[in-house]
Amino acid sequence: MKLKNRIKALIKDEKGETALIGLVKFFILFTIIGIGVEFYRVQTFHSTIQTRLEIILQDALELSVRDEYRRERVSKIIAAEAEENLLEILMTELNLNFSLQPQSPSILQYPLVIRNIDIVEGAFTNDGTRYYNTEYPSMRIKGYTHQRIILIPFLAEELKLVEVPFNVYIENRRYD
């Protein structure tokens, strides 16, 4: 009986309001911290994807430079070979299947969606004494993947997926 009376007294007392306000403040603080941590996590994931894709594009471009052009000290590729190398390295490095769905283990949670791949083969000319590039080979890949928000449980399901875009450009000026 005493406990019941004490609870009624706390609810009627002003101190009960203070406790409720304290709980609301704690919930708001917890929410702000969760949003901050999720923002940092998604930004870190975005940076990681950008960096990994830069390395993959550079490797694909470097592998695609033809040896006969290297001997002439110019950088030129064939677009079809470069795209084939790119997709092969993407699947290997990010552990993706042929439809670019992640397989375990992978840094991706959701499929890699490629909107556009632009490949410039490069061009060269001869000034009479030597060959030199007038346009360097390059690759650009644009697309996105998704990342799931996990620390904010009260979000609607459609808001828990964040689109993480990427736009990576690499140019190869090396020929040796």
C-alpha cells in the first residue's frame, strides 16, 4: 500500500514532471547521437567505395594499355578490353556476381548499380622524331549502391535505405 501511495504522490508532484522532461531530453539526445553516428558511417562508406573504385578503375585502365603502344611510349587502350577488365576486377575485388549482387564476404550490402561507363581510348600523333599522346585514355564510372540505417530503429522502412552515389574518373598518363 505504501508503494502505491508513493507512486501516486510522484505523479502528482512536480518532480514527476521533471523526470518525464528528463526522459524526453534523453530520447532527443539519443536520437541526435544516432543520426550523427549514422551520418558518419554512411560518409565513411561513401569514401571507402570511392577509393576502392578509383583503384579498380586505375588497375583496369593500366591492364588495358596495349604493349605495342607502350613500346612507342604512348598510352592507348581498346574500349572493349578496358570495359571487360573493369567488370572482371569489380567482381573480383568487391566479391560480386555477374549481376553485380554482393556475395559474402563483401563491403557492399546491396547491389552495385552502374548507370554509365565512359571510356576514352586515347589518341597519339608523331612529330617526326617521336610519338606523343594528344588525348590520354580515361574511364569514368557513375552509379550508386545502398546502405542501411541501423541505429535509428523508429524510421519507416523506406527511409532506412540511403543511396550512396559514386562518380569516379581516372586518366592514364603512364606508358611504361
